Amino acid sequence: MGGRAGDRCGRRIVAVHQGWCRPAGPRVKGISREQALSLVAGDTALTCQRCQPDTQLSVL
């Protein structure tokens, strides 16, 4: 992965959303809370500004 976050298919993760977020689109793959925490803690720019998963995960 070369230091970039990605899924098992080698695609780069571009955003972390909450499950109900509409802009997430049809290509969204669910991840565990621990994975989301790790991604958000590593790069807060990955959080969706609309659904704000960092707030739900208590990462400020």
C-alpha cells in the first residue's frame, strides 16, 4: 500500500462516512469502528464534512 490507506482491492480510501450519508454513493464498503478510528486518527482530511464521522467516533 505504500503508506496510503486502501481496501483489499488496492483502491485508495478517499473518505470516511457514516452509514446513512448519501454522498457516500454505491461503491462504499463498510468498515469496523476500529478501522474508522485508525483512518480518522491518521488523517482527519478523510472525514466527510457533511456526516462528520469523527464527531460520532469522538475524535476531535
